[in-house]
Amino acid sequence: MNTVSLGSFIRTSSLRFWGSVGLSLAAYLSAPAASTVPLSEEKLTSILAHRLEGSIGYTFAQFSNMFLVRSQSDLPCAVALSASNDDIAKTELMPVFPGSYRPTLKEFLDAIALQTHAKWSYATESKNLQSSSNQPLAGVACFDFTPGESGLCFEVQIPAGWKLVDGGNRLMCVPPSFPVGVDFYEMGRYSFAGDAAEGMKGIREAVALDWATRAKKDASRSELKEVSVGSLSTLYFETTVKSRLGGDLIWRQWVFSSRDRCYFVISTLDEGNSTKLLPDVVKILHSFKENRKPNSEPSDRPQPKTRAGRT
């Protein structure tokens, strides 16, 4: 039986991924500064559509330093992420895209913005970056993250006495009698060259199995059950895990997709609170509703303007 902490899982996943870039990062941090040359509109459009490895982790500030190094081999040009706001810089990022999917840079930036309560924009002015040369740096795309309103594209109804907490890409539903009730995570936006419905079916399965194996290392696809919750067609998984205090918790997760987005829902309650709170958890799940317009495009979340300077 696993002892599970979502926070420690996020940090551990990040450590595993970033362990391989330490030497490159050290070299980058010791380099002098040089100014960037903004991209043309054509180059900016191209790089935003380019696909990359989708791992995200650590705080925004730590991740942005590492990503500048990583992006040089993952994208047509290096990408710098910046935030002058301390709340954004200190936000802990979590992985959302399954390893089988390579998001576009735009989808990647959107996922980070959602987690940090931010909006992103392309920086048309030159930036000073550390470089092995004092010469201007051509071919570096710089994106600024500034405070913005919540970008969650769904809503739920909660029982009297419960409260909602907006955690970026996470909406926490907290009961009055227990520290946790049920949490909803938006796990990224997706696009496919082929059959989008079939593609989203694969994403739903990958996300569900990825999280199931965090609670039970040998969890298999056969343990993911098709369960209808209201209008939602979910993959459901249940197991027992140990809390950090040593007691047993019942891990229940539901994963479903809606058009171009995937959602992960989790509830970890002890047996006594399961009897009392599970009916309310199910009612909250039934109330899930996206607040996007029915006929809107998949990329309907308001996007920041992207402008490019001349090279």
C-alpha cells in the first residue's frame, strides 16, 4: 500500500526530469549577460505551433531557468520565460501533459499561465539574458507572465457549508468537517492532426493510468472502469492508500475529457468521512459544467495578444 502526498509526487516527478540538465544549467548561470533580438511575426507564429516535450515542474522561477537551457534542443530557438511578480515566480508548477503527448508551445504556455493565475504575452522589447557571448542574441523568444484572472473553463455547485478554493488549474471543494473533499484539475488542452475524438480517448486513458499508478504502483488498464457520472463519461479508479499520519484513505479518481480538454478529479477520504461525504462528492461531480460557449472554437480561452518586433 502506497503512502501518497500529491505535493511530494509533483516535486519528485520534477526532480527525476531535471536531474539530467544540471551541468548545462550550471554553465548557463555562470555566463555573462547579452541582449536579445525580438522575433519576426512569422517566426513567432511558427514557434508557438511547434511541439515539445511537455514536462513541467518546480517553482516558476526555477523552471524558467531550466527551460531556457532545455528549449535550445527542444525547439527551433531558445525560449525565455519571465515574471516580475513574486507570487507567479514562487508558484509550484505541476505536470499536466502525459508523456505520450507533445503539446504545442502555445498549449504549454497556456498550462503554465493557468497554474500561476497569469496571462502570457510575447516580449517585443530586448531582454538581457545570460549568454556565453556579449553579442546580441538572435533567435530567442521571450514571454512575460503577468497577473491575470482565473482561466478555469468550468464550474461546479457545492452543498451548503462547503467552500471553493481556486488553485490555478485546480479547483478545491472543501467540506466543513474534513480538510479535503474533492479536487478538480484541468490537465491541459490538446490538438491532433488526425481524429480528435480518438486522440482525446487516448489522453483520458493515459492521464487516468498515470495517476492511478501514483496510488498503486502496479495499477493496470483493466482496473480503470468506465463510469457515467451525469453527462460525464469517466474512467474511474479506486484503491486504498496510507496517509502521512498512518491511517487508511480511500483514493477515488475520475478522469474525463470534453472536446479539447482533459480533467482529473480526486477525492481521498477516510472510511468514516466517505460514508458522510461521498454522496456530496458525487453530487458535485454531477454538477460539473463547462462555461465555454457551445459553438466556440477549441482555443476559445481568451488569449493574450502576441506581437513581434522586427529582426
